[in-house]
Amino acid sequence: AICTQDSNYNPDITYDGIGGAIITWQSYRGSATADIYAQRIDSNGVVQWTADGVALCVVVFDQNTITMVNDDNGGAILTWRDYRSNIGLADIYAQRVSPTGAMLWVANGVSVCNQAAEQGAPKLFSDGTGGAFITWSDFRAGDYDIYTQRVSAGGAPQWTTNGVATCTMASDQLTPAICSDGAAGVIITWSDFRSTTDFNIYAQRQGPAGAIVWTVDGIVMNNNVAYAQTEPQIISDELGGAIISWTDFRTGILADIYAQRCSSTGAVQWTATGVTICTAGGDQIKSQLVS
């Protein structure tokens, strides 16, 4: 048992580097709004922190959509959507937790983006030095764009306040995912409606200081094949590029899984529209990747 309090949902997990794991979740435990808790478990299945978890964020209103990575020092960094501003729109916050369960950044999290309008779908990747790159979908311009921020090991945002624009193309860009570029920067992918007829998969590379490396607003990964491509996932190919998978409706009827590899320059390496992973009968959705 990690937590036996009432009303706990949507857990996420990362390794602790020594055979155990750190687990985080949103918890209502007697409240009408969700807070964030975490627990560490060792390689023998013994919980290491306070029973039912340590509180990482317990401010007013909901905190949800949590994602987490190892901080490369036995602890973890997590990010989430946060409604504490009480305007009905989510901001992005983050926290780092130590191997002993102590909050290492500002109590209840540092602000990654509190720009007016909605921010959602945050994802993050460790920068290898105790900090993280965090990317999200952002409605500040009247449609959803992709923004990214780097937070230091001490919890200080390193790039432009409220994030650097990864893609601000017209129409919506949604559900970003992020991985290392192997050169202290990141590669980010997302589902993009710039065609105004269907979603396609795009990607962008950003350097350690946030500079855009590839074509402004990203490079298409599926050659704009018909119908919607959504829910992209990404991992490094460990050669400076990345492998991306997604849910694909190109038949116009059912969902299949396709994938693409891109080089360090953003050039697609496989079939222009992506390679088939699964086109079995019925729907295939929510792909996952591992090196």
C-alpha cells in the first residue's frame, strides 16, 4: 500500500536510482479539491516517507495532470496544472523532492508559467544537472500554442518569463511530449491543427538556452497524411535525434499506431508518412516508447 486515504487518483512513477521508486498522485483526502502527494518505496517494497505520502502541494483549488521524472540525485522533479489563481484557468507549477521526501524548491511549487489564459498538458525531462525542461500547451494568444521553460536545480526559471515559444503557428497545437537531444537541449513533439482540416505530428529542437534549432514552428513528422494524428510520444534515439509514435486515424475510421524517426537536423529517417506499428482490427491508442 502506497496510500490508503480516501480519493486518490492518477499516479505517476519514476525510479529512485537505487532499486526503488518515487510515486506521486493527486489526493482529495477529505477535501473538495485535489492536492499533490508523493511516496518513496525501496527495493524491498518498504515505504520510506510519511505514511500515506508527503504533501508536495496543498494550496487552494485543484492541482492535477501531474508528470514526474528522476532528478538524477535520488529524488524527483514533478510538474502539474494548478488552479490556485482562482480564475478558473490553470497555470503550470513544478517542485523538486529530495530522497528523504523534503521539498527542495519554494513551498507548494515554483511558478513555471502564470500567463493569463489556460495552460495545460505539461510534460518534463531532466536536464541532467538537477533541473528540468518543462513544456506545455498554452492559450495566451487565443489558440493553443506550445511553450517551454527550463528550471534550474535550485528551482529558478532560466529562460524568458512564462516560457519560450516552441510553436505559435495558427490554430491549435496540443499534447506536447519531450526528450533529450543528446546535446544539453531537447526535442519536443506535438499534435498540430495548422492545416485546419486535421491534426498532424510536428517536432522542434531547442538548445540549452531555449534557442530554436530547426525550422520556426517545427517540422512535420507524418507528411500531412489524411485525417487526424494525435497523442504523440517521444524518446531520444541516442544519436541526437528522436523516435516518435502516435495514434493515427489515416483510414478515416479506426485508430492505428504509427512511428517516425528524425535526425538531429529534423530530417525524417523512415517513410515520409511514418512506419506502421499496428493496424490490427479495432482501435489502437495511447502508444508508449522505451529505448
